[in-house]
Amino acid sequence: MERIRSFINLKVVIGGILVSLCLLSVVILFLFNAKNEQPADAASTAVLYVIVAPTATPPVLIISATQSPTPTSTSAQSNTGGAIVVGAYVQITGTSGDGLRLRADPGLDGTVRFLAIDGEVFLVQDGPRDADGYIWWFLQAPYDPNVQGWAVADYMVVEQNP
């Protein structure tokens, strides 16, 4: 009789565990299903992330033997008529999107160090130098002293209020 009772108790315990697991599975499935459903009248909200593009000229080494500046004048005057002088700020303009090459040395044979894009402003540090039929000025970016080099004056205008 004792064996029968222990056998029945074992069956009851195992049955209770199985029933509990089944109920727990049903509750978990219900909760997962409830999380994935959205009410029909819930409005979706769009999230817009604005990523501001950097304005600094990246240190890109671009060497092109096919493109050279076209000499339009050999004077040290900007396109607006203001004189470029050491200590003045100049803005890059007129490159038609190609950019202005800042070189290690004045002249077309100088190694290209950086590419300045239209609209960028630079501080004139040295010059003028006459080389290869162009007037060259040594420019330095006010935001990064490592961005510097010699550039042709034909693609600069004096910036009055940088």
C-alpha cells in the first residue's frame, strides 16, 4: 500500500509540473504576441536624425597631371580687385567644383598636400611667389594649422569679414 501511495504521489507531482509548464508556456506566448501587436489607432512617429557634414577639408592627396590652373592673370590681385596681402583672409572661388590644390612648394611641380573647395576661407601666410606663369600664395586654414600650402591667386578673393 505504501508503494502505491508513493507511486500515486510521484504521478501527481510530475503531472503538476507538466501542467505548470504548459500554463507557463501559454502565458509566455501570450505576452510575446501582445508585445508585437500595436493598437489599430496608434500613430507611427517618424524619427529624423540630422548628421551635420564636416566643413574642414580632409587631408586628401590628389595628384592630377591632366588638370592645371589656367593662367588668367599674373597680378597678385584677387578676382574682386582687392589686393591679396600677407595676413589677409581669402576665399576659394571659381574652381567649378574641381577644388584648388594646396601644394608643398609654389609651382605646378609642387606636391599636392590638400584640396581646398569653393567657399573655404584661408589665412594668407606668405607670398607672393611667381612660378610657372602664376602668382602663388601660401595659405593656412584657420581651423587647422596643418592644412596649408601654396595656391594660385587666380582662384582666391579677399574676404573682408571671415
